[in-house]
Amino acid sequence: MIGWRALPRSPALPWLLGLAAVLAASLFAGRTAERAALTDLRRSANATLALHVAAFRTEMQKQGSLPLALASDPEITAVVGPAPDPALLARVNDRLAEIARASGAAVIYVIRQDGTAVAASNAGEPGSFVGASYAFRPYFQQAQSEGAGRQFALGTVSGRPGLYLSRRVAGPGGRTGVVVVKVEFDGIEAAWREGSRKGGETVMVTDPRGIVLMASEPAWRFGALRPVPDEERRLIRERLEFGDAALEPLPLHPAADGSLVRVGNGAEPARLALPLDAPIPGTTWRLHTLTRIGVAVGRERVQAQVIAGLAVGLAALGLAEIAGRRRRLRASLAEAAARRTELEERVRVRTQALTEANRQLKAEIAERRLAEAERQRLGRELAHAGRLAALGQFAASMAHEINQPLAAIRSYADNAGILIQRGRLPEATENLSAVGRLTERIAGLTRQLKGFARKASGRRDPVALADVVRASLEVVEGRLSGIDLALALPEPSPYVLGEGPRLEQVVVNLVQNALDAVAGVNEPRIAVTVRVLGGSTVGERAVLEVSDNGSGLPDGGAQVFDAFFTTKASGLGLGLAISRGIVEECGGTLSAGASPEGGALFRVELPLAPAANAVPGAAA
């Protein structure tokens, strides 16, 4: 029997095994480094995606409340009625043009109940929307049936894509109409294209059907992420949503591992990209990014392959040299010493190369950490700037609200001093107690300022409306001297659903305005009345009316609720706008008109609290 030592062994076998080990280690290290690089790339791409979504949402919110504000404008509600006055139409056209320029909207127009546009910001210009019929548009149909609508489509007149935001308008005689604001996103698309041109990600927005509405690649607009069914194509053509766009699938093809895609670009070679997407809050759309898998990932893979190959190769060479030295030791000790010296030199060279590669890798890691720290610093500065901007908006509102109790505190403090001098201590003590209560009111206002970033709680509790009026008159008691005040408060008091302190702010503001209006009148009179209305279409409601015999409202009160509109030399023009917002949050309405005595009359309607909840002692 022949022993295994007798079998011949090829001298190339160790080298083949070492080469196989080097290749296997290089492939393994390359794949590991590539996965790590893709993980880092995905992390930064997710952060970029979040920034894109936030920026796009901010752009949409700039225009989101404009249709709601326009729908309550009395002149706009008048033009949807039968045979509107030509002078009124001209004024509305001019106002719509001015609002469109100020807000950045592409066009604003008003549609009658039959679908015909009667007023527009581009009236009198080539391609004006006035006279065109939009009854077929889904945004018109949604607004008529549901009160509001939105649609992204190509303009039938302008041929430009944009988002149409619509709101139903209640016109005279039971007629309705729709006010529409068209928003175009040319600025955002231009910014996306500029970023993509500089090597950034490709960005696009799709609707629930997968159709691209806007993109950094102009040729991709109105393409599709997936095939569009024939029935859906027919509906799109009938509604003229995207003109004659072919709605062809985008040149995106899944890569081998499933997490990447290959992006085709005509005659140019396809490139790998990392696809990410996220929903846009407040819409049914999604924002997609395609981040290029470029040189960085390839460089990480090659570096890892080189390092692993060198390490395994050096190990294999070391083993080969050790085995060779053992063989050569039997021949000559001198030759073994020479070989050992040569091996040490080669190891030194290889180690030096490995050390240099390691140094470069550490430098790149340090650079990446610095970039991450800079990104976090910029994020903190951006958040701080946002908080300062919001604080600036609320500061003006709080200053107006705090001025009222401050004026009352000054009046009570002056009266208390006079009463103390006259020895009328009980009355002075009552004045100082009122000062304490007003101080608590200011503290409540400052607590509201601390929570300025949060939305209103929306909580509505039963509140005795008569108690609200009495507490409010206590704030302005110092100014009521010499005023004929007619106060009509029913007993027991009706209970309404709302927030007591905020309703007091409304009543104080209305009474303060009435006091300012009767200043200088020979026989100043102010009437505050509370009563209950029954049998309305919205259920029983409580009515609070504040009237005076002053000079009345300018232009019939059409602008008194606009923010920053004021007729006072030192006024901010925020009181009535804030008051209307508070009343509407409590489920009621605030309107203005002419008083029978020739002055102004402000009317607050609030829903009555259910009988089971309207118990005595409820907080005012």
C-alpha cells in the first residue's frame, strides 16, 4: 500500500490556494464595504428627502388658506349672483389681480353655479379666464358638492400645469359659486433641476395613480411609475387633466439586489440610483428622490478590496515564505538568512502601503464626521430661525391683547389711590382685588404665548354668557364713566359652548372699540344685549350684540375684520381679526353692521350648550 507521503504534490497548488483566498477576501470585503457605504448614503438620502418634503409642504401651505379667506369676501359672494353690477365685477377683478401678485398665485378666478368664470385676476389680458366654462373640472364639482376641492392638471387656456385649490362661495338668493386659486411650482422645479445638475438627487412628486406631476427632469413630467389602465386614461382625457401627454412609464428598472434601480437616459448608459419616497402631509401625493450611486460607493468598495487583498496576500506570502525557509534551511543556513532579510524588506514595504491606505481612510472618516457636525449645526440654526419667525408673529397679537388689561389695571390703581386718600378703604380694597384679577388675566395671556407653537386645544365647555359679559365689563369699568350703558342680560344666563377666558377677550375688544367710537359724541350710548335664538337651521344659538351711536363703520364694515386694518392712529388692526378667529374656533360667527342709532353693531352667535351640560357654576 502506498502512503500519502508518496503522492506527488504540485508546487503551484499553494499559490493557487493563496490566490483563491485573496480573491475571496477581496470580494467579501468589497461587498461589506459597499453595504456600509449604501447604509450611510441611505441615511443621508432620508434626511434630504425629509427636507424636500418639508420645503414642498411649506410652499403648499402658503396658498392653502387663501381660497377659504376669499370665499367669505362679501364682494366675491355678490358676483356669483344673477346679473352682478359691472362696476362690482371690475373692482373684484382688480382685487383678485392685486391678491395674486401679493401671494404669488398664478391666477385667481371666480366661477358661477353653472360653471362659467365671471371674474379673474387676468381679466382683460390675452387668454383671460372670464367667460370660460369649467363645469367639467373635478375641482369645481368637488367644491360644489363637498365645500372644497383640489386638482393638479394642465390649464385648458394657459396650457401650464398647476395645483387648483377651490372653495364653495354662498351667493345671494341661494346661488352658489366657486373661488379657485391656481398654484404653479416652477420655482421648486427650477431649484430641483439646479440641484440635480450639480450632481444632486433627482426629485419628483406623484399622485396616487403613480403619475408624475412635477420633476427635476422636465421630460419625466406626466410620466408614470407604473402602467396606467386604459379606463383611467380615458377618464384623464375626458377631464383634460394632462392634455395629450402619453403617460408612458419612466425609464426606471429594478437592479439585481432589489433595493436600487437603473435609470435610463436616452443614448447615455444607465446609472444606478437609490430610490426613496415619503408621503406629503395634507395631500395624497408622494415625493420621490433618486440618489445616484456614484464614485463614493465604488471608492469604498475598491479600498476595502485592496486592503483585504493586501492583508490576505501578505498572510499567504508569509506562510509561503515560512514554508520555503524551512525547505531552504536544509540546504544552507546562509541562504535562509538572505531569504529572511528579503522577506522582512518586502513585509516592510507592504506594511507601509497598508499604513498609508489606513491613514487615508482615517482622514476620510474625520472629514465625514466634520460634514455631519456641520449638517447638524445648520439644522439647529434652521429650527431656531423658524421659532423666531413664529414668535415675531405672535408677539404683535399678544401686545394687543395685553394692552387691554394693562389699561384697566392703570385705571383701577389710580382710582384706588384716590379712594385711599378719601378714606374709602372698602372700595379701594375692591379696586385692588380687581387689579389682582387682571394680573392673573395677563399671566394667562403669557401662558398662551408659551404655547404659541401648539394648535388651539379645541376644547369647548359650557360657559355662562352673562358671566362672560360681566367679567369683561369689569375690565373696562374705568372707561365707562359718563357713558349711557344699556345692559340686557337674561336670567338665568344662557350657556354656550366655548372657552371662557378667550370669549372675555372678544367682549372686551368689542366694548373697547365701542368706547373709542363714541369718544367725542355729545350723548354717548353703548348697548350690550344677550338673548337666545330658536328655530334656526343650525339649532338654538345665543346672540351677543354690542352697539353704539358713534360714527359707524367705514365702507359698511367690509374690511374691519382684515388683519392690520385700523382707523385708529395707534391701533394695530389685529383686535377684530383675532376676535373673529376665537369665535369661529368656538363654533360661532362674528359679523358687523350698522346700528339703528347710526353707529356700529357687532353680533356674536354661539351654539348653546346641551341642557345636560349647562349646569350652574360652569367656568366662565
